[in-house]
Amino acid sequence: MSSSVQKLLIIIAAAEDADRLLDKMTAAGYPVTKISSTGGFLRRGNVTLLSGLEADAVDDVLVMVKAECRPREEYIPVQALPFPGNLPPGQPLQVRAGGAIVFVLDTERFEKI
């Protein structure tokens, strides 16, 4: 067990962005675990990445996340939404896709066994 300050990063990214980020993190020597997940709004494939890091490495990883997981605008058919409601059929809806959500958590104890 290390006595330095440890952080747990939970990174939720679009599946199409996550593999590039995963490659970049592992190439830089950061440990990372990939878990498949699904987003709630668009119900598209996401990836949740878990990484236990020294606190001083967090900013470096955040730079990688910003470079590889850029948000973008996409148009999707209204019928593809989980709740089309009163939206007119046939009109595509502009939505934000991509990007990432990152949680940085303090870790009381971190052991690699």
C-alpha cells in the first residue's frame, strides 16, 4: 500500500471515444479498467473507465480525456428517443453526444494485489 494521496477516477465516455482514451492512458502507464455501460438518455453504448492514480497524475489524465472525448452535436430521429412525446415525427432532433463525465474521488486505501 502506498502512503501517498490516492484518487479514483471514474470516467464515463461514449464507446466511440473510450478506446482512444484507454489506449492513451495505458501508453502513458496509467492503470485503467474498462466496463461496458449504457447511457440513460440516448440509451447508447458507453464505457466506464476506472483508474486508481496518485493525486498528482489526475490533471494529466484530465487533459487526455478532454483531447479524446470531445462533445459533438448529432441529429437523431425523434422515434429513436425513449420518450418521443409531442415532438413532431420526421423531424430529427439535435442532441449533444460524446464528451465525458469524470468523477474524482478521494481514496482512503488503494492496494494492488
